[in-house]
Amino acid sequence: MSTTSTTTRTSTTASRASAAGPSPAPAPAVSGPSAAGSAGIVADIGYGRQFDGWYHRLFPDDASVLTEVERLVALHPDPASGTVEFGVGTGRIALPLSRRVGRVTGVDSSPEMLDVLRRARTDDTPVEPVHADICVYTDDRTVGLVYCVCATLSMLLTPEEQQQAVRRAAELLAPGGRLVIETHNKPAVVELHEGRSRATYFTPYPEPNTGLQSHSQLLPESLWHLAHVWYESDGTTRVGTEVSRLTSPEEMDAYARAAGLEPESRFGDWPADAEPYGPRSPLAICTYVKRR
């Protein structure tokens, strides 16, 4: 899960992080949770290693988590049929969601983040962590809901990789199943730069004397580079960088149609009473349905 999501949300309303460069080649297809650990090397761009120990500071378990979970529960067509999260990370969403809908299979390429998830599981959070690349993950089982949030899709740096991940998600859905994708809102990010390629902004956090300073650069091919400096209340700092690909809702719709899914709806934030999606929305959240 990417820090670009929180950057976009907070900046426009007031990752798997990567060094710049091509993303790694996809690993061989992984079929089913039980086979994931023995399928060979999983391509990983190092997000978990870079943000290990302070990811929870960037994404605290606050009221926004419950809001997102409630919306996902409402979007789930059949909780008994199962749920898959692409880019489960530390389980920030999957763990509380599993209390509401039952078993969730969480797929992620970061072993560090999956270790955090395993330690956080309890008897009432049936989340199954799977170490795999979302571009190649498959399973013989189908489910009612696949969701890919926190800008995970945009951590794939080419349209071809993004299309491949959406195709894999579509293959996992049973007829009538739904795919939910949340990413940063491309028009809002571009507007944030006010016509420049570079921008710097600071996001204060609720805890006194903490916050995130982000140095942002728009690159060719719709790529977005961010260097983050996290400030703790004791004066210490942590630094992380990431590259994502700004992906428009229209592109996501095209990926979905090519994968046999039907575009259903768009909204600009998780609360049920949020304003409809627009160019200045903090997020771009799109839903798709598999009709057959």
C-alpha cells in the first residue's frame, strides 16, 4: 500500500516504494494460497523494507479505517463467497474487514509487511497472507469481492502491468462479483503542482509535532516521484521515496472492460455521504462488476 494515497488525500483537501527506474519483470504465475510460498522468487520493489518500522505512523488505525471497511462491506455482493485484497500490506484494512465478512486472502509482494500482518492476526481476524505478485497471482477458487486500495495499482509503473493486475483480479471473481480499485486522483495531483513539475508540501498529523513533508516531481509517462520526510515529536526523522504511475479513472475503466468487467460507479472518497467523484476529489475509487 502506497504513501501516495495519504499524500493526495490530505493535500487536496487543505507503494510499495521504489527507486526511479523500470519495475521488475513479472514472476511466474502463482496459483492458490498454498502454492504461493513455493512458487519461486516473487518480484518485490522493496516498499516493506524501506518503510519497515514507521509505515504505521503514516497510516494510523484511525476512524478512516472503519469508514473504508464499512463501505467495502456495503459493496460486497456475497461475503460468504470470499474476499481477496491485492496489496494487503500490514492488513490495515483486511484485518477489520475480516471481522465483518469472514475469510480474506491478502496478496502482497513484501515479506516484511506480511510478517507484520501475521503477527497482528487474532482468532477473530481470518486473513490468509499470500506472498505473491498481484500481476501473476491466480487461484482455483473464485470470490465475490476483490479490492485493490491505497494506490497499490499505481505502484505498477506501466499500463501493461496495470492491465495484467486487473485481468488477474477479474479472473478471481465469480459471476456477479465486484472489483474495487482506489488510487490517487490524477487531476488533483496535477493541479497540486500549479503548472510546475516540482512541488513541496507539508501534511501535519493529529499527534502534536508530527507530520509528513513530501517533495514531489511529475515525470514523463505519467510517473510521479515522491521523497518523504517523516517528523516525529522527539525531533527524529525518517526518509522514504517512491514512484507511482498516475492512473486516471478512464484508464482503469479501459483495463476493466478489456478484462471482461463492466464499469459500475466512481466516488471520490470513502464516506457514504462524500461528494461524487470529480477532478478535485481526494481519491479516485472505481467499482466494476463481472456479469458472467
